[in-house]
Amino acid sequence: MRDDAIGFLLKSGVAAAPCADVAAWWPAFRATAKTWRNPMDRAIVAGFAADRVGWAFASGYQAALHALFSGAPEDRICALCVTEEEGNTPKSIRTSLKENRLNGSKKWTTLGPDGALFFVAARDQAANTEKAIRIARVDSDLPGIKIESMPPTKFVPEVPHARLQFENVAVADDDLLPGDGYDLYIRPFRTVEDLHVHAAIMAYLVREARRLAWPESWVERAVALLFSLQNLSIKDPSTPETHVAAAGALAIGAELLKESETHWRKATDAASDRWQRDRDLLKVAGGIREQRTKRAWERLRPAGN
């Protein structure tokens, strides 16, 4: 049943094992993944088990990748590599793929220093259009790949990022995903990631709410939001209906986060300090979400209105 993960949140103990780095988080996430096969359930349960926002985010991110890339291996940390020096739009992508050779660079690759498999967005030099993007599946140990750690971010600094360099990296035909990489993978991933990451962080907050004895009314609304995110996760992430519903769900989440500040101020432990440091993570890509919602409403309005 789809509500098993949420039942787990409400019935399980609220103690979280301390987790300082990726080496400690990854085995715990893998253990969760073996039991919870559905990516959204996995995000919720792993987020609940996290001792901080960073690992809830990392768990939601990995779950989102498995939701979009169903063939992603379970035993390897994966990352979608899009962002470059000029941004992450199709015109900003300069990494190139020519005759199955990958050249270029990426930055801010989430979990990149520990990544084992990268899904790399590259411009297809054989295509006739400037915007043609392909996704190449690339093992991190292939010759020609250089992985450089980037400085920690101000929030969730435990989650590392990397700068990647590709120099004549050989890509097999079987490792080139079919279709347009931007429309089929990059664009929908923004919605898929939003749903899974927000679900994981909300599950983390449910555990903290139970641990710190926040009002049951707050937990009830958080659980209702999680049910909504579960249902949205099985919808087509490219439709305007999904985008409008996701915008509404995240707006409800924003109100819950705002209300939680009153409860966090009563806490005096390390979790409260970390929350104050990490809460701005949820504001990242807010402008992109607004534009996505605006375009969704435009697509839904009848012609001429």
C-alpha cells in the first residue's frame, strides 16, 4: 500500500543515528533502499531517519534520480550533471559529444566527490539544431575524467559538490540515453526532484516534530502534505496540471515551514542550530519554480483568454 511509508513515520521511534559524512550516510540510505523500493517511499523513510536536513536532501535527491532514471544502479551514488559556468539552460551547455567522445566541464555536481555514476548533459555535435542535448551515462573511473571538490555551501555543508572535467571520455552507444536530453530528462527532473526532496525534508521535520513534542495539528498537516506529494510523484512531471498542483503543495509546505519556526525557537539542541543554518536550502530555485508555474497556467488557459 502507498501509505506504508507514512505509517512508518507515525509509528517508528524518533531517535536518529548521528551522521557526519557521506561515508556514514550512504550505507544507511542503501539499507533503506533495499526495503523501500518505491522512490517516493524511499525518500520519505530515509528523510525521516536523517539526523539533519543535509541527509534528508541527499536521500530525496538519490530517490528522485531513481524515479527518473529507472535503470540507475542501486549500489552506486549517482548525479545528474547539467550546470556549467554559464548556467543550466540548453544554450548554456557547452560540454560536447562528438563521435562518442565527451569533452567539457560541469560544476556544482551534488555528491560529486563521492559519485560513481554521472548522467551528463552534453551538446550533440551531430545534431542540426543548436539546442540538441543528449544525456550520457558515464562511470566516474573512466579515463579522461577529473573530479575536483568544491568549497562547502553555506547550508547543508555536509553534502559535497564537485567540479567535473571531461577530456575525450569514450561513451558507448548503450550509454547514450535515447531522445532529447533536455525535454525528456532535465526539464522533468526539476519537478521530480522538487517532489522527492521536499517529501524527504518534510518527513525529517515530522520526526523532529514528534521528538520535540510539537502540536499534533502541525504533524497532521505535514502528513496530509506528504500524502499529496506521494500522489503527485506518480503523475506525469511534464504536464501543466502537475506543475500547478506541485506549486500548491509546495506553498502549503512553505506555510508549515514558517509555522515551524515558532517551535524550533523553543529547542536548544544541535538540531535547532542546524535547521537555522540549513533552512534556506528550500529557497534554492524558487525563481525557476515560479516561472514553471506561470507557464503552466498559460498552457491551461483557453486560446484567446
